[in-house]
Amino acid sequence: MTSAPGPLTIGVLALQGAYDAHARTLTALGAIPRLVRVPQELNGLDGLIMPGGESTTMLKFLDRNGFFEVLQSYVKSTPTFGTCAGAILLATHVESPTQRSLGALDITVERNAYGRQIDSTILTAETVLPGGPLEMVFIRAPRIRLTGPGVETLATRDGFPTLVRSGHLLAATFHPELSHDSRVHQLFLDTVRQHKSAL
Ligand code: GLN
């Protein structure tokens, strides 16, 4: 790591969904958030957060201006954190129903996997992150059914991964931006910092 590093500039995909709360958490952690609505706004960022929302709707917006293709190559090399719908976009395989995705993170996700009754819930569970159990806010959450080699599981729900990391990519099936606990965003910023100093 370089000495006296400046603040990181992190894009938050702002086509639809829960992007504001991510921007607030990033500011609280000393990073500079930038809302990203068109492909050109990806230029000059240190990393990107793709928020929760509705992945099918996001895909429709991404069909404009060739944004899908630009994002597909962007996430291959730039640290990116997908939460909930954002995790669905990052996945290599999407089920129930099958859906197009960026195919960057080797996971299989099942959309809306927790059924209607309990599709939105708050749980506190063990995590390998230092600092004790982690609060996880699930909203019509997907389930990570399979992880490929090289994908590390950092937290789980009923034995299924809820927070995973693979190299420069991080994905959560819950909404860390809606909890007061900022460890998951901090983990992402640490990943971005490491990536930057390795360039
Ligand atoms: N159910 C949404 C989807 O399938 C994800 C929900 C969320 O992002 N909170 O895209």
C-alpha cells in the first residue's frame, strides 16, 4: 500500500434501485461516491457498486447506449461490488427464471429464492469478517446456489453463501447499505485499495 493514499472514487450504478444509501455509506467511510447513469461516467473510477433493485429492469436500462457491453468488460478488470440485484447481474448463471448477466463472478444464483412469506427479513449471523456477527437485510433476495473454484464464502444463511469474494469482485445477496454496520463496504474499499496499489 502506498503512503498517505488519497480518497477513493467509487461509482454507484444509478439506473434504478437502492443507490443513494450506498453513496451515503461510502461518504461516511471517506470515499467519494459518483452516481453512474451512462457508460462514460465509468471513466476514472477506482471501483463500482451495483446496488439492489430489480435486475430485469436494470438490464433494460443497460440495453441503452451499449451500456451492457461496456459494463461487461469493465467488471472484468475493475473492482466491483454487487448487492442483491447487483449480485445477480455479476453472476455467471441466473435461474428462476434464467436471465442474461454480465457473467463475471463464478456463481449460480436463484432469484427470489426465499418465497413470499419470508422474502424480506433481517438476520444476524456469523461471518469470517473480524468484528463478530453480521446483520443482513434481505429484500426479495436471491440465493447463491453454487460457487465456482476461487470463490470465497464470507457469510451464509441456512448454509448458502450470502457474501462472496473472488479476486476484485464482491457480491452480497443482502443490503449492507441498509445496516449501520459498514464492515462490508469497508471490505470492498480495502479490496479496491489493494487492487489499485497492485497496478
Ligand atoms: N428480486 C430482485 C431481482 O431479482 C432482487 C431484489 C433486490 O435487489 N433487493 O432482481
